[in-house]
Amino acid sequence: MYPTQIYLPMILIFLFLLTLTYAINIRKRNDKTFYETRKVALVLCQEILELVNLMQKHRGMSSGIIGGNNGFKVQINKLFSDINGRLASIMLESKSYPQLFDYAIWDDIQARWQNKCQQWPDYELIHNVENHSYLIRIILDQVNVLTDRAGITTDASSKVNKMAREILRELPELVEYIGQMRALSVHSASAQTCSTDSKLHLRYLHQSIHDGVNKPASLVIIPDQIKAQLDQLLDLVETKIIKCEKIDIDADDLFQLCTKIIDAYLDISKSAITNLKKKVFAIQESY
């Protein structure tokens, strides 16, 4: 009995330690996979935001053409090809990462782009803006789904995830308001008139942009130069379009100002996403 009394507890302790070590290793592998998925998701988010940027630009140019500005016609053809190429690339990615993407929804997005937004010459301004805006809203919703599935924005207590919410949800929403303002104001400047409905929508966008820029406790720093350009845009839209009976502002200049602001915000998003990837990489290295 003596050997049994000695070795049995030792065997049990050994088995316990072996099981614990195995569980820890499994946890580490799972955590490493989790953080690798996060990094992939952040790269995909950046690609999707760049697609949204192109679609927003297409909405602005097509609205200007509908208003009578034919100067956008040459540029919009190249933009059309760029969007198709970017969309095809994301569709391919959606098949490679089924745990992050809902392929059926992206298939629907592609169909809507082909059947609605590409037919913009057949629509009036309001329908053109609505078709583009609805599609962009669906795509931005998929960014939310992607970040939630990757665990990037599901823990609101984390500073990293709070920043992710700002750059992947709140900032794109603000930029979309600016994009809609670009489409409506460029159309008005091109047509040299602004309908009552467009003025009401522009007033709403004006207030939404103002509130978004002045949101307190933001982790994302917006340079003063961009804020100044945005203030200039809001002032131009209010004084030269919303409150003006005779519109004589140059549509091309207005388009360029809006685009400069939107592209600057996209650059801020890219830089912030890069910083997030570094933080995720640093956490992953600890495993």
C-alpha cells in the first residue's frame, strides 16, 4: 500500500498540470487566431471605406451632370470602372472570409449597384441621391457587422474599441453627411437653382455635420485646417445656396472643396486604422 499512497497523488497532480497546460495552450492559440482575425478585419474595413468614398464621389458627379454640368462626364467613366474593380475585389474577399462577411448581402449590394446606381441618367436628382445613399448605408452597415464579428467594437469598455467605434462608425457617418451635401449642393450650383426639398435636406445635413464635428470627448483628432475648410463649406452652402435666391457659385469649385474635405477624413481614418492594427499586433505578440 505504501507505494500506491505515494505515487497516486503524484500521478493525479501530474495529470492536472498536463490538462491545465493543454488548456492554456489551446487558449493561446484561440487568442492568437482571434487577434489575427481582427487585423484582417481592419484591412477589409479600410478597403470598404475606400469603396464608399468612390461611390460617394460617383453620386456627386452624377448629380452635377443631372444638373447640367457636363464637365464631369469624362471623369465619371473612369470612376465607374474603379468602383466595379473595387467591388469585385471585396466580393472575392467575402468568399475568403465567410466568418466575417455575409456573401448574400454583398451579392445584393453588387446587384443594386448595377441595377440602380449605374442607371443614374434615367433618374431625377432625388432618386439618384436616394439610390446611392441607400446603397452606401447598406455598405456602412456591413462595416458594423464586420467589426462586431471580429470583436473590434463589441467591448465598449476598451479604449481601443472606443476608438474603433469612432473611426469605423461615427466618422464614416459624418463623412456620408458631407457626401450627401456635395451631391445636392453641386447639383444646385450646376442647375443654378435649388428646390425646396433640396434646401430642407441641406439644412438637415448642415446641422448634422455641425453636431458631428463638435461632438465632445472624441479620441480622433481632426486638424484645424480641415475644420476650417469644413466651416468654409458650411458657410458657402448656407449663404450661397440655402439662403440665396439666385445661385451663382461655381459647381466645380464646390465639388473640389467637398472632395478635399472628404479625402482628408479618409486619410485620418486610414491613419487611425493603422494605429489600431499596431495595437492589435502588439497584443498578439504577447501570445
